[in-house]
Amino acid sequence: AWLDHRDVDSATWFARLRPYLTPALAGRLRGVDPASVPSDRVTGPARLVPRAESFVEVTVPIDAGVLRLHLVATDGRWLVDAVDWERT
């Protein structure tokens, strides 16, 4: 959903992301221009690093670098609580 950002307005892009986000991250991403997403495709397998029983860091290689997601377990679901990326 994050990388599916071409030819959509911010409301449509956000609606696609919303089911996967914590309320805190949703509040920060509402209104973000999807054209600012620095990538278009995944270039390798995701890597999961458990940090705690209810917190996992996921790194995903993308064509612009590495996408870093922080997932938290909330009400029996894993939701993204932070998004960052590193240019390579």
C-alpha cells in the first residue's frame, strides 16, 4: 500500500494505508502527498527483527534504499507505528 502511490490523490492513498496504521501514525500521515514517497518497488525480501514481544522492526529493500517499519501488536493485530527510509 505504501508503494502504490502513483496517480492517486492523498485521500485515496491514505485510505489504502489506514487499515495498517496505528492511530498515532495515521494522524501523522493524513494529508501527506503520495508523490513524496521515494520509491516505486520492492527489490528484495523483507527482514524481521523482533525487538520485544509486541514490537518488531521490518526492513524492506526498495529501489531508493531501505524502508524501515516499526510494527506493534495491538488488539491481536500487527500495525505500523513508524515509517522511515534510508537512502543507499
